[in-house]
Amino acid sequence: MQEMLPILAPILTVAIALWSKNILLALFAGLCYLSVLENGILFLMPLADHLISGVTSNGTTLMTLIPLGIMLWFIRKGGGFKAFSLWSKKKVKDKKQAGLLVFLVSAILSVANDLLSNVTTGQIVRPIITQKRVSRHKSAFITASTAPNVASFLPFQTYYLFCVGMLGSLLPETENATAFFFKGIPLSFY
């Protein structure tokens, strides 16, 4: 029975998340459960260490998202989203053009950063996809699966550099990693 106790942590976490609709509370409860299970009554110090290491390992994401949120707030307060919405309502005539607009906005933002595209495209194009009755799911699919794949093939993108570097380390010296990467481009679209 003792071996089964750690398996209860994810079950407990999911149950609390579904019950409370609060993922942070659920994750914290699961972490507390595991800390008590592992350390007994002296669970607080290891729990603090786990929390600190979690924040430390996700620091890059936090340091990217916090300024991004501030930037989006300023754009909204300055009327940038409203101006784009008014422009797109005049130019976009149907669902197909709305989907193309989602693709273009996402591809342009993906050139800067995939995370930027995934986080902001939905907010930017929401008025036009709502007006043209394009589902949010379809918009999210275009944003997450198509546009970043197009932008990621630019030679200065991290994805491109990572893939070519990995291929270069795996392929024989007679093979060109860049050519091999570009031959596999059709496999990136799903």
C-alpha cells in the first residue's frame, strides 16, 4: 500500500482542480501532499525549496510574459486594438478572409517570437473573428499550428537553429543539415 501513496498526488491534484476551478490551489495541494509524504512533519522547508526551484526554472517565461502583459495593456489603453479592429472590419468581408487575417497576424508576430504569437494573436483578432463567426478553436488552431511553422523557417529563428544544429550532430559529415532541414518542411504542417 505504501507504494501506491505517491500515485494519489496527481489524482488529488486533478480532483481539487476540477472541484475548485483553481489550478494554482490544486498544484499547491499536490505539492504539499508529496512533501508531507516524503518528509513527514518537517515538510515545510523542502516545500519552500521546491517552490523556489519552480519559480527559478520558469523565470525566463515569467520575465517574457510580464513585460508582454504590460505592453498589451498599454496598446489597449492607447487604442491600438480598437484601431486595428475598425480597420479590419472595413477590409475583411467573410470567414475565409478572417482566417487569412489570423494567419497573417500570427505569422508576423511569430517572426519576433512564437510565444508572442500564441499569447497575443487571439486578443488582437478577437473582434473580427467574433464578427465573422470564425470559431475561437479554429483561430487558435491557425495560430498554434500553421503560422508559427511558416515563420520558423527563417534562418534567424530559434527553431531553425535548433533543428539544424541537432541534424548536424546526428547526420554524417557528408550530409548538409540545412538542406535536410528544408526537405522536411512539409512534415511540419499538420
